[in-house]
Amino acid sequence: MKKILLIGIFVLSAGLMFGQLKFGPKIGYNASTLTTTAEGISTQFKSGFQFGAFVRLGSRVYLQPELYYSTHGGIFNGEDSLGQSYKQTLNIGSLDIPVLIGFKILNTDLVNLRIMVGPAMSLAVNKKITNANDIIGPIKKADISTANWYIQAGAGIDVWLFTLDVRYQLGLNKIIKDVTFENNTINFNTSNNVWVVSLGFKI
């Protein structure tokens, strides 16, 4: 809660400093990968989406806080002690709050080319695990961290009132750490890394 409050104070302060204000809705596509260092377990990427809103404060140098709902996750494949293959699909719905600092490489009235970087806080509000073929895998909902931190970096282009961003989101903490399975502890050491393509409309 203190971190959210500090972000809010930072955004309001920056608004007074930067002056110019734009805001609007945005939607996007995610391709996420949950990595693991656990032996004998492989992962696959999973597609998701996001929708929410952004605020842009400033001109050539700008601050862009956002708030959106995002779906992401991953797929884990492995074997239990009986040699049965399991496949677990993790679906995570989260409220994400990135705060980005950007710079317009090209800054005209019609077209802008931008780069941006900044931290993002993510709160998992919905967790779902699906086990294929009724074979239970090791991960439980309680094993998935609720509060997670990321760093986002990417580039974007504005054409008239439309804004298109491509970003990479790097997980800074372990979203899954140690998991107990069949009386054994497995160190999953899992990070969540996400590619994001989003389209917004400036009001």
C-alpha cells in the first residue's frame, strides 16, 4: 500500500512539473513465458490480453502512468513419480500499474517516435490452474505470488490520435519459488517475462 501511495504522489508531482496532459483507453496483446530452473520441467509461452487506460504528462520528455487489467501465464510440462506426464496451464489475471519515463525521438504534430522505460507493479487478482487429462501437477494457486514487480522497456509510435507501443516486461521477483510435490520440494525459481503490443487512443 505504501508503494502504491508513493507512486501516486510521484505521478501528481510530475504532472505539475511536466504540464501537458493527454490520456485515453488502450488495449493490447501479451505473449508471456514463465521460466523455471527445475530439472525435467519444460515451459511454453501463453497468449493473453490487456485493457485499461493511460495518462501522458509532458511533451518531448514525458511521464506515462497506466492502469490496466492483464491476462498472462504459462504452461508447464513434466512427469510425476509414476512416470505420468502432466501439463499445467496457469492463467493469471492482474491489475498492472506501470509508470514510464519516455523520450520522443521524432516529435511532430502528426507523428511521434518514442522510447520508454520504467517500473511496473502487478497485483494478481485472479489465479486459475488447469491440469490436462486429470493428472495433477505440482503447482497450486497458493504457490503463485500475488504482488509482483517488473521493469518495462520499449518503443512506440503516435500517428494523429492513435498510439502504438511494443514493450518487453522483465520480471524482477520470483512469481513461483519453492513448490511441494509428492513430499518433495521443487525449486521452480520462476520469473514471468512478457512481450506486449498495445494500441491506445489519445483524448
